Amino acid sequence: MSSFVSFTIFGLVSGAAYAIAASGLVLTYTTTRVFNIAHGAFGMVMAFVYWDFVTRQGFPTWVSLALVLLVVAPATGWLVARFVTKGLGEGPVSVALVVTVGLFVGLIGLAQQLWPPAARYVAPFWPEKSFQIGETFITGHQVITILCSVVVAVLLYLLLNRTRIGTAMRASVDNPELLKLFGGRPERVASLSWAIGISLAALAGVLLVSVVGLDYYALTLLVINAYAAAMLGRLKSLPLTFAGAMALGLLTSYASAYLPTEGLLNSVRNVVPALFLFAVIVLMPQAQLRIGQVKGIVSAPLPSLTKCLGWAGALLAFVALLAGWRSEADLLLVGTAATYAIVMLSLVLLTGYGGHVSLAQLTFAGVGALAYAKLEQPNLYGLLLSALIAAGVGALVALPVLRLTGLYLALSTLAFASIMDKMIFQADFAFGFNGTLPAGRLGILGLSIESTGAYVFTMAVFLVLVAFGLLLLRRGVIGRMLIAMRDSPAACGTLGLDIRWFRVGLFGMSAGIAGLAGALFAGLRGTIGSADFQSFNSLPLLLLAVVFGVTSVTGAVLGGTGLMLLPVLSSGDPQLGGLLFAIIGFGAVFAGRDPNGLANLLFRLGRMGESRLGSQIRAKLPVLPGRGEPDPDQGPVDDGSVEVALLDNGSAVGPVDGPVEPVREVGAHVATRG
Amino acid sequence: MSVPILEVVDLHAAYGRIEVLRGVDLAVPKGAVMALLGPNGAGKSTLVKVISGQKKATDGDIHLGGVNVRNAAPEELARIGLCTVPEGRSVFPNLTVQENLTLMSYAGVPAEAVLETAFTYFPRLLERRSQLAGTMSGGEQQMLAMSRALASDPALLLLDELSMGLAPLIVDELYDTVAQIASSGVSILCIEQFARTALRVSDYAAVMSGGRVVASGEPDEIMETMSDVILGGAA
Amino acid sequence: MSLLEVDDVVVQFGGVTAVNHASFTAEAGRITGLIGPNGAGKTTCFNVISGLQKPTEGKVRFDGKTVNSTPVHRRSKRGMARTFQRLEAFGSLTVRDNVRVALDIHRGLAGLVKPGRADIDALLERVGIAGYAQERADSIPTGTARLLELARCLAGDPKLLLLDEPSSGLDETETDSFGDLLKDLAAEGRGVLMVEHDMDLVMAVCDVIHVLDFGQVIASGLPTAIRSDPLVQKAYLGYSDVEESEMSDETRHDLPAVDVTTEIPVVAGAVGTREAGR
């Protein structure tokens, strides 16, 4: 009995901390329509700042606390609202998601950079005090945590219901345009709510840090609990959010107390918040099709078949050259890059063409790898089946949320990734706890590909095939439907398209491509484990895909190479790892608004080069000589036209930048089609 | 003649490549009520959006009390005395009546004064002060919206389709309020499809069509012009 | 049995009743007009019929079956098609590709093998916008885009066409040929339900007209009957003195440059008598 009471108290204490974090999340989301994936990361950074003030600077506890909660955190929130998330709420959900994922990764990088890994300790508040309730004790820190949540609830209530600016916050949830006509300033409202939101994240972080420990990831990922609680309040009701947080706190506490310590159920305790999140999302009511949504997508011309073939040939030749020339270790890296590139191609389909965000793409690759290793069929059949299994799993993830909008789909992928990470991949029937599985190299039609060079070349062939497949798809019926669906879902619906199943199909296909990449990767490495597919790594993958251009094949190839280089660069200097994360993260924050990414920049450079230099060159050379084999190392300015061909390959669907910009491009577009 | 309170000069605005306002010229004299009439798609609502700062003009100028305010932010315009009551529901449905009124004090009048004015004019709002605005009837919601015009003593009141979706009796009641506001010397530009009602309270009228003002004058002249356009003519 | 039956439908948004116990029908092979002043609830009725809006109360029956719980796309598969008052053309596709997508959706898997180029051209030809085939849909005039939406609907060979202000943006000659097209479509046995402000067009082509006012059907009947119905006069004028509303041909010329005459639903504020009329 006494243990039940103490578990209840423990649950309520965690619930109180989740409630504080979740209410900040709800506040920022409702007022600005930007769901802050990085909410937990802000809490983590603020906990580090607090540690820094207390331990490194030697400030008294209360001074540090006041500085963090009343100065650093609000200022950060204000800056973020002012310069990062401004205007994101009106755009497509996918952009807002990518930007906040960028913050997420960037903040982790920043923390690693500023506070390199070391043993750090933060003492609980009021450590010497404890109270007795019946037979159980409650510590001073726990009392403070619960009191804090009560104070936060009361203050938020007073702010929102008793002050004009608080009323304006609620009004801007209803109708920010009208608030402007009233003379209110929605931007100020947004800044204030972000200031308060980040401050609440900081408070939750500081309260939890003595329990969880000062860790980059543990604190950051606690945010899933906050998502889950906030989701129960449908991201708008604060009372329901508090209730959700308490329920989740108790559930987690009881799960760790009463679940058996053996078998699969044991691992359930680690994923209670993710399961809770998943369950709440599934139970949400259906979203209605809206009329008059975002429109005006920039379409760039698709490449001609010959151009595609030329560049595919160049890529394969390049890989073949590397295969015969570089060391085994280097070849493994090339193979890894190809893997990532294929996974990014799956994002080109899902995010670039379809406009949906998945935060679990690497997990789907893991499913493919696991299936490939378990099937023990190192041939095309096994490979295909692995991809199909991954596709099926992807469809299963999308299925329960197919009624809902993009944000919930993305969050359920996050929950899915967390469940796979902590429960399925670690289970005995899968990789086992910290375990690995052997995987054979692929044989095609009885011809075994044993040498690493040949295998990497085979992977490049698959990369090219998938890319071709995607481009064909984009040109065909499905590609047009994808664009039509982004332009007007309502019209697609009334014309008879079952949007929900179309979405599930899209998601499944994307997961299937990722699964194919995973299976190929398993064959490359020979042994494969859950550590190769950690859910967190899906986030930098998404970011690099967006930074390099998630709408193009070129972007995926460049992004894959970039992601492969990340650990290589940071292995030389571990310090660099954090810095790279910070650069990628914050880079994505600014590049995220243009999903065409760097690839599109190259495309423009190439076009500029062609228009400036191409005509001059042509004028000087009356007889145009046959072009040599295109060389990837060649700069775009040297041979503009070829560079254009490469980038043509991909920049298929542009961003939703607005309908004004593309006007000039329309002519070219039509002309090339005609 | 004194400076008109609102002067719109050769105003252009477009949605994407489709131009909706194609050179609108319009002047509202100080203290006057002007009715702006015209068919669907004539650009009336777009004009309201541009004047109130919700939409950017592509060309032309807007002068408010002699000051050029083209492309000023809507909240700034609201604070210098432009009161816009937009088309449709112009209250916050999930806020109580009292909270709606509190927000009206952003236009520069203390909250207590806003409440007092509103409750004096519309005692019904006092009865419902703690009710959510969205749960009131359409007419009551418009009363609430009109309270802002009453309480904030604006330099110019911009009314867009006040009557939309309301019972005629209530529309009449609302226009009595408009007349009352007008008699206190407030200048009003009122966009309306209920031509007759709007013309009843107005000093001047203008007709918009195809993104331009095609006719303007005294209400009687305009009414004559307008009355031939009902039910395809041969009634 | 009617092709479409809207039975006692109520739609409420917050405290506002947009549609208030409306009941009307549309027949196969007939053009049915749905008219009424702005904000009368016409577009909301369309949203309810096509499934984009759930009614608070009431039923929609189509082709003999209640479709209240039928999702949007399945209503389309059963033969319903609609256009939108606020355009919903696929802006980043060409006009031709807009229709091609519609055909692809209609044909499902069969569309993957059939090229259907001739069908697209025939549809564009039929609504009279073949000249725009290669233009991006967000760069064509409003009237043309409305015709494009109609062509897209026809790709699904629908039994019932729901047209929301289809003629706005068309000039006089275009409106005339559009009227002929509507009659052709009805002659093929399709039902047409049309929200329209152009009274000349409505009076010329509609077989039957329903007048919606404040979410209620206040009159239904033949165009001639509607035209002389005192209730309708009240709804549009606010007063029952018909004389005041009669045409005077000279005044029409007072409006230079643009002919506004046929599109203005002038509705004057009404007095209490109309309440008694209900």
C-alpha cells in the first residue's frame, strides 16, 4: 500500500513537470500556429545555462534561477518569435516542422559545443527537507515541483483571463487579422507567448534536471511527454493539458512499478509516453477538408530522358572509378552515402512532392534492414520483400492518422520512432538488447556480389533506379495528382480522389524506399544493429535533405554525401560534432523555408552561367564540339548547360513561396513542355 | 472645402496576376456618410481590405485625414482612428462579450469607457457580458461589433456588409445605430448590398463595378440607377 | 423520385444559422436555379450536398440513397460533381493537366494505361477553352477558370452538376454560349443545380428556381412564377412595392464603361412584414 502511495506521489511529481512544459508548448502553438518540436531542447539548454550559472559562475541558486527564468529564457523566446518563427504559422505545416526540427538539432549541437561532455551534477532544490505522508516520504524538491505547477496554472489563468494582453493572446488564437483591426499587435502577442513558453520549458528543465541528469538527449526527448499531454488538450485547452500531464505522470510511474521486469512488457515502460501520444492522436476527431488553402507552387521543368541518362551514367562511372581505386574503408563510406541518398529520395517523394514530413525515416530503413537480416535471403527476392515489409509498416503508421493533418502525422512518426527504438529494435526477436544481426551480401540471379567495390556499385545502381522511378512517377499520373492535391485538396476530393488512402499509399511507398536503403545497408555492413538506426538521427537526415533540396534528386545525392561526412568530420575532432549539428540545425532554420535548398541555388547558378557564358561561348565556337563526359568536379560556371541538366533532374516541385514569383518561369515551363 | 477624411487616388490591387482594383478614385468628405454599392466581385471588399491595411496596394495612394497611409499596418491604422468592421463575424467567438469589449480599448479609449458606452447603447450586451460571443445570435454579434465603432470615436468608420446573413428587422436596428453614430459627426464609408437601407442613412453614394467606381452622387440619383437591376429587369 | 433531395437541412456555425431547415430538390435532365441574396446560405448548401460540410440536422438524398455519411470522394464516384465560388483550380498545373488529373482520378487504375489525350481535348473544346490548354491554371482569367472547373467535372461524367456562380467573369456572348452548354448538358439527362447571380441567365435557362433567404427556401417554382412572386420581391427588395423596382431603360446608361445591370442583387433592408410571410 505504501508503495502505491509513493508511486502515486512520484507520478504526480513527474506529471507536474510535464504539465509545466506542456502548457508552454500549448501557449506557443495556439498563439502562433507553430508547433515547437524543439520545446524540450530549449528546456535542456536552459538547464545547462542554470548549471553554468550555479556551478561555473558561482551565483547563488535563486539568482541563477531568476536569471534563467526571467531573463535568458524569455529573451530567447522573444528572439525566436521575432526572427525565426515569424510568419511560419500561415505557411505549410511542413515548413514549420522543418524549422523547429532545425532548432531541435541546432540546440543539441550548441549545448555540445558550449558544454562538452563531462560529468555534471545539479542538486535538487531544498535537498535537506522531506515530509512524511503516512508511511511514505516526499522530498522538498518534489513539493516544490508540485507547487510550481500549481503556481504556473494559477498565473496562466490570471494572465489569460484577467489581463488585456492575455485576452489578446486568446483573441489572436481566434482571429489574428481581426485583432489587428482592433488595434492589437499579434506580433507582440506572439513574442510574449514565446517568451513565456520558453520560460516554462526552462522551468520544467530545471525542475527535472536533478532527477533525469544533465544530458543532451534525455531532457530533450522528455518533450514527447509534453507533446502527449498537450495533445490530450487538442493543443488548445490548458486544463485538459494539465490533466493529460498528470495522467501521463501517473501512468508512467505505475508502469515502471507494476509491469513485469522480463520480456517485451518490460520495455513497455520506456515507451508509455510515446504510446500515450499515439493513442491520443488516433482518438482525435477527423479534420474536415478545407477550401481556400495555400496555393501557387512553383513548378520547374523536368529533365529530359537523355539528360537523366547522361547524369546517371556519370554517377555510375564515378562510383565505378572509386570502387576500383579507393580503400575498403572509404568504399564503406561511399556505400553509406548511397544509403542515405536513397533514404533522402524517400523524403523527396514524401516531403518534396507530397508535402508531408516524417521524423522516422531512418527507423523505416531500420525496419528494412531488420527484415533483410531476419529473412536470410540475400537476393533480390529478400531485398524486395524487406522493402515491402517496410512499406507495410509505414502504411500502418500512417493508417490511424490518415484522417488528420500533417502535424499529427509527423508527431505520430516521432512516437513510432521512439517506440521502435526503445522497444522493438531492442527486443530479443529483433536485434536484441544492444545486439547485432549478421546480414549477407546481395546476390543477383545467383551471382553473388562479394567484393565491397562491386557491392557499392550495385548500391549506386539501385540509387539510380530509384531516382529514375521517382522522376517517372513525378512525370506521370501520380505526380500530377500529388501536385493537384497540394494545390487544392478540396477539388481533388470532389473529383473523386480518396485523399486519405492516397496519403497512406504515399507514406507506404516512401517507407518502402527507405526500407530498401536499409536492406542494402545491412548487406554492405554485414552486421547490423539497432545503434545504426537510432531514431534521433532521422532528424539531421531530414534537415540535410531539406538544406540540400528535398525537391530534387540532386539534393538527395548531395545530402546523402553530406550526412555520410558528418561522423567522418567529427571523428577527427569530437568538438566538431556539436558545431556541425549546430550549423546544420540553424542552417535548416533559415533554409527550411525553401525546400528547393542548395540544389536549387546551384540550378540558378547554372542557369546564370549558361545565360551569361553559354551564349558567349557559343558565339565564339560556331561549330559546337561534342560535349565530353560530364565531370562532377567541374564548376557550374565552366559548363553551365551541363550543370543545368543535373539540376533539372530534380527541382521538380517548388516551394509554396507564393503565386507571384513563378510568373517568369511559367513561360519557360510551358515552352519546354510544348 | 476642407480636406476629405478619406481620399483614394487611382488605387490598384491584385490577387496574384488578377487585378481586382483597377484605379479606384473615391473621396469621403469629413463628417459625411458614404454608401458604396456594387455587384459581387466588383472589388468592394478588396477596397476595404486595402484601405484598412490588410492587403497591400500595387499602385495608387490612400490619404486618411490628409496623411498618406498607403501600406500602413492595420494595427497602426486602428490606433490612429480608423475603425474597420469587416465582413462576416467581426467579434472573437471564443471570448466573452466583456473580453471583446476590453480588447476594443486598444483603439485608445479606456476599457471602462468602452464598457459603459456599449452597455448604454445595447443593454442586451450587459445581460450577456459573460457569455461567449460566438454563442450569441448574429444580430447580437453585430451589435457587439458596432460597439467598437460607438465607443472608439473613430476618425473614419469602415463598415463592410453589415447586413450579411441578418434578419431585416435587425439590419434596420443596426442602421439606426449607424445613423446615430453619423449624427455624432463620425465619417462613415459603408459597403452594403441592401442598397435601400444604406442609402437611407447616407449623404453620398458610389457604385463600384469591375474594380472601378463607375458612378457617384446623391443617394436619390444612385437609387434610381440601382433600382433597374433587380431580377433581370422584367419584374 | 428526384435525383437530389435536400431534406430539412440545418447548418449552424457558432451562434449563426447559415442554413435553416432548407428543403429543395433537383431533377435529372433539368436545370435548377438556386438564387438568393449574399449570405443566404447557397454555398453552404453546396458544401453540405457535396460533403465538405456536415449538416447540423437534416438529410441529403442522392440518386435514391441518403448520403449524409458518404465521404466526399465517394459522392463524386456516385455521380456528383461541383465547381467552387472561390476558385479551386490546380494553379500550378496547365489547363490541360487540370482536366487530365480529373480524368485520371475518374478512371482510377484504368487511367494508367489509357492515354486519353483526345478526351481531354474534347472536354476543353466542349466548354470552349481549348485555346488555353497550355496555360498555367493560375494565369487564366476568372471566367475561363470557372469553365475549366466545369470541364474537370465533366471528366467524371456526372449525373448531377453543382455549379457555384459559374457565369461570373464571363462576358455577354460567353454567357450566352454557356447557357446553351447548360441546356445541352441537361438534355443529356444530367441534373444541373446552379447558384447564380446573373438573373438573365437564370431566367433564360432554368426549368425551376428555388429562392433561398436567410437559410430558408422562401419560394420554389417556374421562372415566371418566381419573377412575380411577392415573397421573392420582398426578399430582394425589402418592400413589396414592385413598381419601384421596375426597369427604367434610361438609367441603365447612367453607368458608363461597365454593364453592372444584370449582376447586382440589390436587396434593401426589409420591414417586419416579411416575417409574417414565412
